[in-house]
Amino acid sequence: MLADTGPAIIVAQFILCAGVIGVCGTRLSTLADRLADRGGFGEALTGGVLLGAATSLSGSVLSVSAALNGDANLALSNAYGGIAVQTLFLAVADITYRRANLEHAAASAQNMLQGSLLICLLALLLAASYSPEWTLFGIHPATPVLLGGYAYGIYLVGHVRQFPMWQPKRTGETRTDVPEEKNRRRSLVGLLLSFCVLGLILGLSGWYMQLIARSFVEVTGINATIVGALFTSVATSLPELVTTLAAVRRGALTLACSGILGGNTFDTLFAAFSDTAYRGGSIYHAADPMLLFWIAISMLMTSVLIMGMMVREKRGIANIGFESFLVIVFYCVGVGVLLAQRL
């Protein structure tokens, strides 16, 4: 533990760790785009599974480490807060993309399916919290269901790519997933090794971030739910912000959206991993009930994003789509309610 150090040292370590996570995330975005072209997986599947899982490693390790130490609030608030803030990052990316509304340009069946899967898994987390507190070997029945639902949902995303039954209408602003020829000539093994090394660094950063967060709670006395939902979740989500903005800058819009939606879907598994690591019974029942409100906010934000991809408004409020505007509003409301209830 780092509790013996002063608050200034803890904050400095927090910033340094967040910086490492952000730098690794920048490189991961480029590697994921190249792997999508070299491996022939497509941006949506690569962003949703490979990039989403890799950029979520630091957050996953943080939640599991916190659960192992018996801190259910930090474990789940980091997971649920990460889903909400990463959805907010899509609105930020929309602001930076000036040609058209991002959801209009990047609309695809795969992205909408990933968003729908995310809502299903979030609903399962809500149901787990209200279900009887049954466990087998300390694991709640919702945990294997969550893992199975994720696996089946990813299978469907791949199936939709191979055998599409319908496609969004092409417009002048639509950016399709077209592989770059130069990426096809790169070494697949080299790309995968680089990707794994960066992923390992992110995982170690997440473990150390958990130590910093617990020390911060002890030194300052701030509620662990607030620290997880508003601080560690943002810090461990920096790769998603960096990779999303980098992908938008390169024109890989499908990768940008799928990286967020896929990363959020993977983040729901933080709860499953944490429940397995938590030895005090069902982690869904041990955590702060306020986190259920945070799940509902994330469901609202994701639902609005899917609506935006279906309506495909080219420009809206402040030159962004209505969905990005509402996502920002919902996140701010969620932060306000959390602070009002727990400060």
C-alpha cells in the first residue's frame, strides 16, 4: 500500500500511471488498424474484440485486484464508471470530426449489434443485483451467464460481418471499412507481438493504479464509489479516448465506434471477473446500490447512440448529432447525482 506517502505523491503517481496508459493506448490504435487489414478481420470486429479487450486491460486488472482485496465498491464503480465515460468519449470524438455527425458516417450493422449486446449485458448486471444472493463456490449464477452472453454476442458480430442481411444506406459522408494495401504486407507475427507487449504494460499499469486508488481513499476519506466511477475509470479509460481520437483522425471511423462499443461490452466482464475474485459472496450484492443508477445511465447513453446510428442525422446541435448532445447531458446528470448522493 501507498498510504504512508502524502497526498501530493499519490496524485503524482496517479498522473504518471495515467500517462503511461495513454501513451500505450495511442500505439494500440495504430496496431489494431493494421491488424484489421493484415488479418482480414475488419475494423468492427477487430475494434470490438481485440482493441476493446486490450485497451480495457488496465481497468480489468484494477477491478479484479480491488475485488481480491475485498473492495467491491472500487471494483464495480471502476467498471461501470468506465462504460459511461467511454461512451462520453464518442461524443468528444464527434465534436472533433467536422465533416459530419460521427454516428452518421460510421453507422454499420456490426456497431449497432455491439451496442445492443452492451445493453443486454448491462440489463443482466441489473438483474443480478436484484436477484437472490445465491452463490456456488462464492460465484453468483449471473457470472457464467454474463460470460456466455458475451461470447455468443461476439459470435453474432462476426456472423453479421460475413453474412450481412442488410447495410446502412451509403451517403457522401459514409466512411466504409476498406483495407489499406500497405498494411497487408506487414508481418502478422510482429504486429501481434507488439500488441501483446503493450497490452501487458496496460495490465501492470492497472494493477498499480488499484494500489494508488486504495491509498487515495485511505488518505483523503473520499468515498470509494466516487474514486472508482470518476477517477480510476477515467484514468484506465484513457486508451479508449486516445485510440478513438487517433482512429477518427486517420479516417478509421468504424474502428473508432467499434473500439468504444466493443470496449464497453468487454468492460461488463469486469463484474464477472471481479465476482470470481471476490471471496465475500456475490459482489453484485456487496457493492454500493448507487452503482445501479450508473448502469441505468450507461444504458440510456448506449440506447441513444444506437438511435443516432439508425436516424443518421448529418448535423445537429452545435454541429454534432442529437445523440452526442444527449450523451453529454446524461453523463453530466449521472456525475451530479453521484456527487450529491455520496459527498
